Amino acid sequence: MTSGKNLLSFIRDWEALKALAFIIAVVLFLPAWGCNYGRMNEQETIKTYEQTVPAMPEGTIAADGGVEILRHANSKELKNPLPFTPLAVEQGNTSYGYFCIQCHGPQADGRGTVGQSFSPLSANLADPQVQAQSDGEILAKILLGFKRHPPLASTVSEEDTWAVVNYLRSLKKKS
């Protein structure tokens, strides 16, 4: 009687093991049966991204405009194309309000809302050390960034940056 029970128990265990193996096989292979990967790769949306951009020769820079020209230029020699007029200073003040005031503050003294959390504080833009820099040097530092100052070339247009430089020059004339 015990050998009959052992055989019956073995058969039940074997049937359970086969059922478990079948469930595992279905779970593992079902996703592969339902997906036609060959057809998926023929979709136009995927083919669009297969095009590769040709490699550019080393040292290639933009033909006209662009931050790469500024990177390779001698910033001390760059001249401000905007005349120093009240209108240009006002445009610079407006742009300063959009892009600079948070760190450098309303008085351009480095005590903006965000700038107060910096140690050391943001630069005082009316400081003689800042004002002694050429217009091109200031432009390059704004657009390309330096030390903790972020590069703003992708945020601020070149014209607005030159206007900000005019605004900063007006601070020197006020003091």
C-alpha cells in the first residue's frame, strides 16, 4: 500500500512539474511569438533616424554667426556694434531684467535674490575691475560663461547681450 501511495504522489508531483514547466515556457516565449521584429524595423519612423550626419573636418566653425566664432575670436578686439544711445541702454536694462537681475541684483551689485545664496557673491558689475574689461571680454563672459557664471549663448541673443554691455557701461557713467 505504501508503494502505491508513493507512486501516486510521484505521478501528482510529475504532473505539477510538467504544468509548471508549460506555464514558464508560455510566459517566457509568448512575447516573442507576438512580436514581429523584422516588420517593426521596416517602419518609416525608424528608418528616418538611421541617417547619419557626416563627420565634420576638425576645426570647422560656423560660416556666419554662432558661438563657435566667438570661442575662437580674441574677445579684447570685439567691438560693440550697438551705438551707446539711451535707447540701447534701455534695451540693455530690459534684457538685464530678464536674464541677469536674479543673480546680480537690481543695482548690479551682486546681491540678487539668487545671488545672495552664492559664496562668494555674484560680481558687482559696477566694480572698476569689471568696468575695466573691454566690451568684447564682457560679451564673451556672458555668452560663454566663466567660473560659476553659466554660459548664456543659447539663452540670450547676441544683440541683447551687446545691449546689456551698454547698460553695464551706463553704470560706470552714473558712479
